[in-house]
Amino acid sequence: MYFIEKLIQLIKEKKSVVSMGLDPRMDREGQIPNYLINELNDPNKIITEFNKILMDNTFDLIPIVKPQIAFYEKYDALTALKDTIKYAHKKDLLVLLDSKRNDIGATSEAYAYSTFNVYKADACTLNAYFGIDGIKPYIEGYRQKGLFILVKTSNPSSRDFQDLYSVRLEKGSDINVELEKKSIKLERNYAQMAKLVQNWGRDLRQFSGFHGLGVVVGATFPQELKEIRKIVKNSFILIPGYGTQGAEALDVKYGFNDDGLGGLVNSSRGIMFAYNKNNNYPPEKFGIAAREEIIKMNANINKVIGI
Amino acid sequence: MYFIEKLIQLIKEKKSVVSMGLDPRMDREGQIPNYLINELNDPNKIITEFNKILMDNTFDLIPIVKPQIAFYEKYDALTALKDTIKYAHKKDLLVLLDSKRNDIGATSEAYAYSTFNVYKADACTLNAYFGIDGIKPYIEGYRQKGLFILVKTSNPSSRDFQDLYSVRLEKGSDINVELEKKSIKLERNYAQMAKLVQNWGRDLRQFSGFHGLGVVVGATFPQELKEIRKIVKNSFILIPGYGTQGAEALDVKYGFNDDGLGGLVNSSRGIMFAYNKNNNYPPEKFGIAAREEIIKMNANINKVIGI
């Protein structure tokens, strides 16, 4: 079954467009509870157990989880990543590996192989600075999988490069001549990237109007989200930045079509470490606190997008 | 000791600007010799042994090696990566981990931690699509390390995005008004990225005029290399694409200053699997074939850059 088909099915079944980030932290406030760290002692065991309890408490409420591979690399805990993904599949959750890999040729093929055959994710994030050469091994070798290309990221300095005004010129055109003729229409770099994605996805198989080549747009930029939604008509948009990064339900609205499809809203710390924000829950109840947080997120978002 | 200081020292001592890529492959022509694969059977052992023999045969001729992490992930062989880096340090080789990570905040910190504290590399490659938010944790947390930001990559489709003509506007400016006033000067996206790097590196400590924030520019684009050399005055340029990707010594010339400093020329397959190209060497002699190839590369490049 194609990732995108299954995703749409789970969204409809569970009435949820929420992705739960699984970004384990063990080194500061807002982290895996100390009782687990002290009890299990081994990073692979601690992280796997923490993630399992989170999923046990939430699998019926959400279609997908998104582990951020950086944290598993940090704690030298890629076994925990593999075990987490295996467990997610047991619970009928899809897994989007957030890894933002980017390279070309055999190297890109090697990354795709590890994403889908070693870690066994269903989808991943990608950075397309290399152009189509970096994306082709994924599109061609793993048709059924999901891919989410960075377009406009949630951080303030995404403006440094993504917000430059740019133009694509035909081969052989002279930029000065074009400027003189006033035939140039400039658009932001993120919009150019979105257009590339729309173009690359043209011939991919669609389900309910969507193919597996999606994009990433931060919830912190609602106007850009609206603009990008119109460009990538056949792409799902992964929308990070909800909760801890300050965005709310109204901000993500523009990522969705009128039928409530087209977006996935991710929250990581806001869900995983909900027990820290809410004094009603001692650390031992972090799973229940996460469940409560997702129930609230589902209600707030569904009201706005109308599912 | 700072990475960049040590790098310059080793370049002068060994009279070499060559980086040997360590990208193990076990699945096709041009790969780790079968006798090693059959003898050792375990990917971690096979890759570590292959890399050790390569380094034993070449450590006196080059300043640095560049393992591409994608291949270690593919074979689930991150132990081999760690062991390779440890062995390289024993042989007084610097290690540039080619991983092109990119993210923000705590995630970026986690990647930096794994790069320098788990894998223990001396330098790494980075993708700066996120802007300064993605680079800051590296610059601030790991001052002595080396960082190489993707600017113009060696692949044909680098034109898809990196070659767009773009312009940075002051906050509050209107693009149409600016176009009307003809006050706009457009530059390629790769040049904009190079300018960001030059700006971000402004206050970093320098040795012989260079700081640790470098760039990556493909040897397959000599004119762009020349242009970028002028922008990133204080950056080393990592130049991949030599050999297998078709570039030659004359193509890399523009990456260097008149004193022969400023560039690192990487070859991976061309060195590692040199035994395949040259019938004088049976598979068992792959280390000697690699040594011969590096001697040739050093001679050809040094003649052109004048060291």
C-alpha cells in the first residue's frame, strides 16, 4: 500500500491530522522523566520504553509519528530508533523519519536504502538544495514511500536564504537584458522550491488528489503556508512549529483544503513533555499527559479545518 | 588545536591538498574487493579493515580523509565509522565527516554533538538552507572544528535551485518598486549562499587568513569556483568531483590562492577503487593502487596550484 493512501485512510479513520514528534532528550528540563533514566540506565532501553509508553497512550488518536533521527544519533541509540519504528507499526501508526538527508547519485541511494530498509520508515524529510539529482533515487527507487521536501522552515532565520527574491531564466538568456525588458517576475526562493516539487511530482501516482511527494512549511508562517498550498496542489504539507514554537490552530488552517485534507501538524516537545507543563501530572503519568494534549490538539485543529 | 590550523600545517608538511573519500561499497562493480568481503563477513569488520589498509598505504601523502556517513548507515556499520575515525587520528590524519546535516535549535545541537562527540570527527559538511539558525550551534558550541557549507554542488541539476538569479531586499522594500527603480542587482543563489558564509564567518578566529567556516564547490564548475573564491576570502573550499565525476587538475586551480592555500580536492571512488581501473593491480593490492593514484593526483594538482 502507498504511504499516501494509508495516511489518508488513517486520517479519516482517526479524525486526526496530528503527527507526534518522538525527539528523546535526557539532558535538561523538559525531558524523559528521571525515574525512567535511573531505572533503565541504557539509552537504547530508556528511549524505547519512553516512546512505547507514549505510543501506547496515543496510537488510537493519531495517524503518524515523527522520530527526529538527530536525537537517536546523539545518544548513540539507533537501536532504539529501529525498535521504536517496529513498535509503531505494530500499533498501526505510520512513521515519518525526520532526517533531512541530501546528496546525489550512489550516496543519495545509500541514504534512501538506510531510511527504508535499515530503519524501515514509511516516509522521510529531504532537503532539495541539490535539485532533482538528490530526489530521483527516492522517487524512482521507493515509489510507495512518502517524501517531504523542505520549502519554508519554521525558524526566524529561514528568511536568510528562503526569502530571497529569485527568478529562473531560460538557458542563454542574459539577466541584464531581461531586466531591461522588464520581463522578469521575481518570487521568493521558497516559492521556487515549491514549484520544483510540484513539477517533480507531476507523474506520480495520486490518491484522493495527492501523491507521495510532500513539502515542509512551518506553522509559524501562515501567509507563506497559504501561498505554498496553492502551488503544491497535489502535495501533503508537513507543518511543524505547533505548540512550543508558538503557532496555534488558526495558523495551520491554510495548509488544508476545504475537505480538511492536505496537511499534517507536528508537535514534539508539546506532546512528549506535556507532563512538565501541567502540574496535574506527575512524571510517571507522562503518557496520560501526552494523550490529553493530543485530544486538545485534535479538537482545536479539527474545529478550524472542518473534519 | 583548531582544525583549520592543523589542516594548514599538514598541507604544508605533506605537500598535499588531497582529501581521500572513504565511501565503502559492497554491492557492485568498483567496490571493496571480494576477498575481504568473503573473509570477514561482518560489514563493520570488512569496512574497517578496508579503510585501515587504505590509510596505511596513504597517510604520509595526504592531510585528511572524508568518510561519507550515508554508506556506513546503509550497511548499519556506524561502529566501522567510529573505528575508522579513531584509526585515522592514530595516523595523524584529520577527518571530515561528510554528512550535510541541517536543522535548527536543539536538533542542530544534537547533530553537532553526534558529529564531534559520538563519531569524533574534526570537521563536517553542512547544508545551510535554514539560514544562520542551523549553523549557530556549530559555530558557537564547537569553535575549534571545521565546517563546510554547501554552496555550488558538483551535480548537473545543481542548476535547478542553486543557479536561480536572486536578490536580497531590505525589510519593508517592495520588489515591484525596486524593479521599477532599476536598483536591483541579481546574483546566483550559490553566490548569495557564499556571501552568507563570508558574513557568518566575520568574527571567527583566523590562521594564515582562514577561519574554520568553509564551503563546498564542485570541481565540475570551474567558473563558479573562481567566482566563489573571490567571495569567501577567508574560507577553505572543499572541492569534490575530481576523477570519477570528470574534473581534472586544471579545473580545481581557481579554488586556490596564489600561495597554493584555500582548497581541498576530494576524490573517493577514484582513489579507493583505483585497483579496478588499473590492470597492474590485483584486488589484494588495492592499497598500493590507491597510493599510486594519490601520488599522481598530488603531482598533477601541485603543478597547477604551485606548491
